[in-house]
Amino acid sequence: MNFKITSLNKNGILFFGLLVHIITAYFSFGFHHADELFQVYEFAGYKLGLNSAADLPWEFGSKMRSGIEPLWVYCFTKALNFISITNPFTISFVLRLFQALLSFWAIVQVLNYLERDIKSEGTRIIFWLFGTLFWFLPYFHARLLSENFSSTLFLLGFVLCIRNAKSFSFGEGFRMRCSFGGVLMGLAFLTRFQIGFMMGGFLAWQWFMAKVDKKFFVYCAIGVFFSLGTGVVIDKWLYSEWTISWWNYLYLNFFKGGANQFGTMPVYFYLTESVLNLIPPFSVVIVVVIILFWIKFKKHVITWITLPFVLLQIFVPHKELRFLFPLLNFLPFMILYYFESVDRNKSAILNFIRTKTVTRLFVVCNFMALAIFSFVPASNSGQVLKSIYNITQNKQVVLLYKENNPYSNNGSLNYFRNKNLRPLELNENATIDSQNREVFYFSEVFNRTDTLKIKNKQFNKVYSNFPVWLSNFNFNGWMERSTFSIYKMN
């Protein structure tokens, strides 16, 4: 493929990548995993006075989650409330946008460093294209998951350290940069303990492979210990007592096997799940090439960073695919660097994979998936909560529901809730007494009429997440699993 790397091409890709990250931050409201809500927003809500400790999940009582991300949300909320922005969904958009921009900046710094290893100009343009626009990256970068928050901090610390580790002028600037790199990696460790294996692999590579001056490790360690001390102070703010959250996490989940109560998986879990989720059949190539990269480039810094991290996840009994998300930041480099190193004349299979037809097919599939993840909400429940809030904000409300309380999904969800809204289960014993409140009914039944009779009261539809005409395309019943409506009592 005869691409030519120019400043215009690279800048164009960066601009488009930045634009996609902003779009994704706007549209991907909701959450990828419940931890994004209950261990970030709800913890912050506790300090904001929106809920009580009794409303929070068991991790709060165990003091095993760092207060860094809740403090992040708390500070943003306070600052935006000060300028009269109180809508929690607007605040969460600002948080996603800031997180997406920070993650984008971090990945660009990493790509700038790794670009020197890519020799072919044609490969470089593909490297920048997929390094910023691999289909899952903008969506992942917009998440307040601890996996993304911590990996972003690690990437920034990694680039800062590796660029300064071999400095020959050990002046004030060197000390500050290496120490600050240590601070960033230390914060990454506090936010997600498993990132410590990436940090450990990187430092081991600096010691054994790069053989950098020992002063680097001294100043880096100063930064790490500063972060650990700061983490203790932040945990004191969150839990109102002195504790060490990362040690509590390690003790409960690794020594006591606390995470195993959520299920244990075989060692091949990540292999099969990756193949199923990274766009088959391309996923097979991606997984195989990652393994081949580790084998062929045993001395490369990316191998030392990623391999210990993956091995840790493989041998921990409780597994979730999101635990490997930090690896996504390195996938484009690992794949392209390996392909570039293989002699076309010695591998007919790899030569076929690198043909224009296969490459263009992957590009099409990648950008189709990118479009879906950029414009679709992260979760249906996020759309539910946003719709209810927009309709009921600033009102005294009773919200009727059957079976599923939208504000009780393994937690309180007080952060994203109208404070004056009272949920009420609609059963045979329920009485609709408005008590000077407006009454709404939340329905998850597909394709209901515009008016309903409930307990001899008339309700009119005021919102539906799908227009009626779309029911003509309800293939395989997909709408029954994702539709909802909101009715208001006359």
C-alpha cells in the first residue's frame, strides 16, 4: 500500500482522532460496567451528601477502593455547581470529555515515542491511523473505569520516564521529570493495583535492558512514594479514617479470594473472549500476532510492560475482559511492528493478510465498529436514567414502576437522580396518592399505546426511546430487550 507519511497526513489523522474522541465522549453516556457508577460516581455522591454509606456497595465498607477517582468527580461536581451547572448528565459529559482528551493526549505521546521503531513510511500512516482510531479506543478512553483512568496515568508516566531516563545532564529538570513520572505511575498503581505489573515490568526493563543510571530509580522512587502517601491522605478523606486502600484490595481479593465470589474462569478465558470480541476473524490474527510479538521481541520494552500484566490476569481466578483493556493502547504498535519485521517471502499466510483486499476489509470493519461505539450510548440504563432526569428535574415526583426499579441496580444511583423523586413499585397493594407530586410511570413493555389506565387513572405517554415506526424493523425481537417509555398521569 503506497501511503506517504507527511505532516498533513499525520495532522489530519490527529484532528480526526481528536474529533472522534469528542463525539464519543458526548454520545457514550451511561456506563460500560457498574463499577463506573457505584465505585466512582456513587462514592463521590457520598461525599457530596447525596447518599449514605449504607447505600454504597460492599467495597466501601471494605475500604478497598482508592479515593482518587471519587475525588476527581467530587471536585468537578463542586466546580460546575459553583457556576450553576447542576445537571448530573452534563457534569458526567464534562468528565467524560476531559478523560477522553487526557487519554487521547497520553496515547499520542506514546505513539510519538514508538514511531521511531516503525521504518516504513506506509506503515507509519497506518500506525497513526489505528493508534488513535482502533475501533474500541475512543470508547475506552471516554470511560471513567479505573482500567482507563489508571492506564492513562501510566502512559503519561511511562513516556516522561523513558524520554528522560538516559539524560546525560542530571540537573534539576531531570530530577523533576523523573520524579513526576514516578508520581504519575504511582497514582496509576493506586487507582488500579494490577497496573503495578506494567510499572514493575517497565522499571525492570530500565534496569536490565536499558541499564540506565541508578539516579533515575532514586528520583522515580521518590515520586512513587509521594503518590502512595498522597493516596493515604485521599483515602482518609473518603473513608473518614486512616487506611491503605491498595493493601485492603490486595489482601481481600488476592489473599482472601474475595473477588472469586463473582465467579472464577479457566486460564484460557481471555483467549476465547478476545477472539469473540475483537471482530472475528481478524481477532484470531490479532491474538496470534500479540503472542508472536512477545516471542520475537523478548527484549522490547512493550513486551516487558504487557506480558507480566497479561500473565497476572490469566492466573487470577476471577476474570473479566475489561481487566485487559489497558493492553488496547499498545495493540496497534505490536501488530504493525511485528508485520513489518516479517519477510514477505517467508510467510505466505502473513503475506496474504497484508494484501490490499484484506487490509481494506479490516479498515471497513474497524470504522463500522468505530461508528457504532462512537454514537451509541454505553448502556441502555444510562439512557433510561438520563430520560427520567430530563423529564422530572426540578419537580416533586412519584415514579411508578413494575419489577425493575431504575434506581436500584445493585446500588442507589443517587448521583444521577432528581433528589425530589420517589420511586414506588406498582403492585396490587400500591395506592397512587400524588401528595402534591407529579406522577409518572416507567414502562419497559414494548410497543405500548399512547395512553394507559393504571388504578383507574389515565396516563399519557410523554417519552419513548424508539419511535413507533421503528417497530416495523423489530427483527428477532431486539426492541423488546431495549425499549422503554415514560407516561405522565393526568
